[in-house]
Amino acid sequence: MLDRLESINANFKELTDKLSNPKVISNQAEFQRLARRRSELEPVVEAYHRYAELLNRLDGAKQMIAGETDPEIIEMAELEIAETTPEIAKLEKEIKFLLVPKDADDSKNTIFEIRAGTGGEEAALFAAVLYRMYSRYAERRGWKCELMSMSETGIGGIKEVVFSVQGNGAFGRLKFESGVHRVQRVPQTEASGRVHTSAATVAVLPEAEDVDVRVDESELRFDVFRSSGPGGQSVNTTDSAVRVTHLPTGIVVSCQDEKSQHKNKAKALRILMARLLDNARMQADAVRADNRRSQVGSGDRSERIRTYNFPQQRLTDHRIGLTVYRLTEIVDGDIDEIISALIEADNLRKLAEDGNQI
């Protein structure tokens, strides 16, 4: 482990030097690539420096005992050993997690797709709750949210919404949100006070970069049409909405939120590229499916991953058996506890698969 940490530290120093090179600074794409890589290594390097310092303190205390006869000095050294040893053990565990191989897409921005599922209008209202939850979470972390496409209902629900979350490590923290989210609550339209169950599906896709997906222009068909709002009411008098079809896969994306046809086309292409990248990821995962049956990180959107029970203020994540009783705070965007637990569970699984050889 020390050899690997020393190698990472050397790489970090090399990246730091490169980022001060005027030629790199003038190349925006290369600068961003190197800066992102340096940012990924920084937590490991900081932990390594703390680890090296603790090892030096422990070694110094042991040497002090070996050549010392003064009881007071020996007692001080033993106290240092007693304090340092558990700190080293704790830091070793932290470093093992930091060294777990990262998903190549973890540092990317992400595109969310939320769709109302079973439950009619109540499902659409729940989809709106999820959209607000993730928007508030992004705001808490200082990330940027950009609405790309939305289809609303008449009373504040959402049939479907597509939006991007832009920020360092956005996909890495949000990727486990993919799946079926179930809600149990008394609908606003329910006079008898009975608890209803409905659901919404969430898909979290890494946003594709230019180097990720190559698409021939001849493989795309573009159609333009007039935007319309809830109930079929026209909200635009020009053909500004855009529908793009990827002919080889049949994937269709429509965008109509912008008044500009050019902007709708650009957003539709971003969503399409993310879906094509996700298709490629899922095909690659299918090849390894026999060796990876864990619920966390499986990306299976057909499974129920979480239940939001409003009468009991309870959230349960079924993949890791986590239950918390503070639903109001959670739907207001305070979901770090759940996300961190999912990441830790996935890291533990990866460590077990690697036989703790990290």
C-alpha cells in the first residue's frame, strides 16, 4: 500500500507542476482534464501525508523506549504509542476506501431523468417532490442544476423531467439514485385519509463528453414541431421544439422548454449523448453481470430501491437495509447520510471482491 501511495504522491506533484506550465494553462481542455485528475488524487495525497506523519511518530516513540531508562520518558512514549496506533488503524481503513478503483465516469456531470410511474396524479406529484429534493441537494453542495425538459400536470405534478447537475463528482455521488422510488402517503385528493402507494422512476446518467460518444450526423434525424403546455395549450407560436432520433438504436429525445430551436436542439443532443453512453455502460456491465450481483451499483432501474413513508416520516433504502426517520429534512435535500451509506456499502463490496489486496 505504501508503494502505491508514494506513486500517487509523485503523480500528484507531477500534475501540480504541469498545471503551472503556461502551455497547459492556454489549452483549456487539457488544463481542465489535468485539474480534474489532480482534484481526484488530492484526498488520497492528504491522507497519505497524515499517515506518513503518524508512522514517523509511532516509530520515534518505539525508538525512544528501546534506548531509554527514565520511567517518565518511557511512560510518555507508551502514551504516544497508545494514542497513535488506533489513529493509524483508522486512517488505514480510510485510505483503503480512497484507493478503491473509481468508476471512470464518477467525476462527470450527470443527467437526471425522473418519470411518474404507477399511481396517476399522486405519482406525478411525487415525481415533483423528487425533482425538488435533488435540486435542493445540488444547491446544498454548490452544484448547478439546469432544466432540460419538463412535462407537467395541471396541479403541480410532473409526468417527466430531465435536468443536468453540474459539479465535481456529481455522477459519483448520485449514481446510486437510479431505480424505482416508492411513496406511501395520503394524497391531496383523498378525502377519506387513506394511505396510497405510488412510484416514480429515476435514471441517473453520466453526461457524455466529446471523447465518450462518436455519432455520425447521418445517424440522426431531426424533426421540429410547435411547443405545447399542459392540456395541449400552445405555449409557442413557432416550430421551436426539437425531436432527435438516433436511427441505429431508435432512441428518441424531445426538447421544447426553450423558445429557441437552436437551444432545444443543443439540449436534446446532450440528453441523447448521455443515453447512448449509458447504453454502452449497461452493455459493458452485462458482460460482468455474473460476477456482480450486488444491488448497490447494479443500475437496475426495474427494482424498487427506496420507500418514502410520509405518515411515519420514514425512509427505507432496501438495498442496504438503511432506515431513517426524518423524511421532511430528506425531501428538502438533506440526503448526504443516505448517499454516503450507499457509497460505503459499494466500497466494502469492491474491497471484498479484491480480497483486501488494495
